[in-house]
Amino acid sequence: MEKVQTGFLSLPGSTLTPATDAGGDRFYYNRALARWVAWSPSALAADGFTYAYVDGDKKSSRLHLVDLRANNDRVLAEGGPWSVVGVLADAVYVTRVEYLPESPAYGVLVKPLGLWRVPLIGGGAVQLTDDTRAWAYVSPGAAWANSRSLNIAGAPSDIIRLDLQTSQATTWFAPGKRTSIQAIDSSGVPLIMAEAGSFDLWRVPAPDGAVKVWSAADNEMGPYGPVAVDGRVIWFSSHSMTHESGIYRYSAAKGVELVANFKDRLVWVAGPCA
């Protein structure tokens, strides 16, 4: 296994300055704290000072909320088992999951069993949906899912938006291809990758308003997760059929730009600009 090196990439150019406080399980950079952390961006609140995590086993778990300023860790809910989808100002959103029997080909697969809301003030988990959709993101007022979970074969899938106030689910994007939400931008609009013979990146502000912002053949390098939302800019890692990798920057003004290219190593985004 190749050694993973974490650090700060200077742009323009490709100079990597190693991080002295990273390593171990600390692979994400938290700008609010100005340090490397173990929790992923989806588990982190917008202020950068609160995050959620679960502990437990394949039968049950506990959902924790950590306030980094107060150095406080409290349990919000027990049951599940849970998987964290995201943290908003009023609640943590989780999916209940089922661990399927191990298979020789795919190992242990995890089946989602609905979206749940856990208020920050307590009161336990409240079920919002009864489905097997792959709930992936929350943004103010909305939750986002892929219509198919366990989509190993790459079948066509749709992107679903759930209004958190009305509980109305809307098919937001249905291109007839395999889809994945790459990011939710600062205005709450999803950037969605559609894959089938090519990689097409779409910004979708409304079900009838999809705008393609990138396209390339599936054997060419292009933007892909992991990502970091940095105000009006989104930083993308890359997908590639070779050992080449890149860092991409997306903005509404300039679209998708390749800002760093590496021919001999794999590089991915670990956080916003420091």
C-alpha cells in the first residue's frame, strides 16, 4: 500500500507542503479549527465547530454530537444502527441501516432503511421516510438521495429531493444514466455526475433547469469526489483510468477548471483553502 501524505497544495503550481498535524485517521482539514480532523465533511456543521458521529455495532448504535468549543460530547439518540447523512442548524439527519450477509464478491453491503431526523435539543429520532434510497446530503430545507442503493451494476438512477418542511419528495434529475450527487453548492443547488459512456457533470437548480458544466469520455480524466465546498467555489478531486490525477475548481463564473495535474501520483481534495 502506498503511503498517504497530507498537506497543503499551493496554486498555481503543484507544490505540496506536508501537514505536521495530520496522519493517523486525521485526513480532513477543518478551516474553522485550522487543524486536521478525523470526521468527514458530511458530519460537520456549517460553522465548523460541531460534528456528529456514531458508535456501536451492526445491531445498534448511539448518535453523538460534539461541540468542539465547549469540548462536550453528548448522546442524541440510541437505536439504529445509524449512519450520519448531515448536520443542520436544528438537527442531525441519519439513515437507519441494515448490514447484509457477507458475500465473496462484495463483502458486507449496507442497506439504507429510511431517513431520520434527530433534533439537537433532544427528543429522539423521528422517521421521515420509509424507503431504501441512498440519502447522501442535507442542505437548508432539503435532503438529497439517489433513487437506488446497492447499485453495483451501475443501473440508471434518479436524484430525489425531499422538502424537509412539507415532506414532499421530488424527482430532481433523471437522465437515464447512473447518477451521483457530487456536492451541494453554497446556494443549495446540487452538482450531479451522470455516468454511461461519458462523465457528465450537471448543475441542477430545478427539475427542468439542468445545465451541463463538464463532459468527457469515460476513459479521460475529469472532476469527481471527494470535494470541498469553499464559499462560491467547489474543489473537486478526479477520476482517472491511469495513475494520473488532478484537482479541479468549479465556480459559476468560470465553470470547471483543471488547476493542478499530477502524472505519477493520486491526489485528492481533503478540505477548503487554508
